[in-house]
Amino acid sequence: MSRTMVAGNWKMNTTPRQGHALVRDVLEKLGTPPTRVVFGVPEIQLMAVHEQLTDHPGYAVAAQNMHQEPRGAYTGEVSAEMLADAGVAYVILGHSERREYAGEDDDLINRKIVAAIAAGLKPIYCCGEKLAIREAGNQEVVVGKQVEQALGSLSPEQIREVVIAYEPVWAIGTGVTASSEQAQQMHDYLRRMIGNQFGSEIADNITILYGGSVKPDNAAELFAQPDVDGGLVGGASLDAQSFAAIVRAL
């Protein structure tokens, strides 16, 4: 399977009606996509979007979070098993907004990743540094520690199910994008990290996405980098024309 993928993270946006219309418009504009396309939608829309994609190969739906336990008295939470049974294929874990607003750390995220894989889901694991870390030149130290804590305990079989998304926090929703050189440097570092622990065959096949203000006018340059396999797209995924243009750039 190709490493390439474009995933849209809608965050807490769109009503069910708006989400249905957005997926419909993307499908009309893209038809059979040139790469894997994933819609990361609000929880209330997961089953409806999955059903909408039934006859459209190349597309899948992702949850934006899940609980680490399989079941129990966790009001308001959803388990990996529930998501898998609803037809969800992917789950976004470790997003910087979950870290910032919900206090999630990589030990907790590791538990979620293990639970997701056990249920048959493919985790999209997010890692990245804040601006002060980048300005101090410590981005590889910080991101490397995140990856080690979240993914280091996985087996070779488990890591094959993981998609990594590098999201420089200073570029999320700010309109600022890492340069193609900065993106490539971090993606190369991440691939070498995976290779050092799991071997070159796994490293050569793992998908590593860039997530940080990906737009139609910068997607082609970012995706042209040898270790950038696609994008985790935020705001631009809420506009069908922009999202389709980003997918075509890959």
C-alpha cells in the first residue's frame, strides 16, 4: 500500500447536515481519490459519514479521540471497540489541542494507541513542538521524547498500524507553515527514529503526515519532500474545494 494519505480534521465544526454536504461535495470533486482520504469528523457524525462513504473506495472516517479503557463508568466517553463496531477505521490521538485542553500526556496516549490497535483501529498519532522549543533549537529532543513515550513500547506488528502526524504547534491555525525544508528535516528525523527501533522495512513503509496550516497553495511543495507522505489538514478541510485541491496536490 502507498504511504500517502490526506486526512481532514474537522475538530468541533459542522452540524450533521453541514458535514453530510461537505462530504458530498468532496466526493463530487474528487471521485475516486488518487490517495487515501480520511475524514476526521465530530463523534456525532461518525456513523452517518461512514455510511455515506460505503460505495466510495479510497475514503475512510476517523474519530478525533477515544477512551483508553474498553468499557466502564466513563460518562461521555467512547471506546475503541465502539468505534470499530461503528465502521470507523482511524482515530486521531495526541493532537496538540487534546494535550493542551485535556491535559493528555504521552503515557496516556500510549495506552489509547494500544487500545485502538487491539480493537482494529489505525491510530493517527500527533506529535510536535511549541514555538519556544523551535526557537531554542530543541525540537528534535522534544518530539523524539514524545514519540519514544507514545510509540516506543509497541511491537513491530503494532507500529505497522500507526500513522504519524508531525504538527508543529506554532503552525496550527496560525496561518504560519513550516517551510518545506523544516518539514522534511523533522519527517526524516522521525523516519530514522522508527528505523532505529523497528528496522528499515517498517520505517520505509510507515506513513508520516505534516499537519500545520496545510493549504492548496503550499501543499504541493510540502508533499514534494521525500519523507512527507501527505497532510493532516485542519481549517482547509472544511472547504470542499480547498480540501480537494490539497488531495490532488499529492
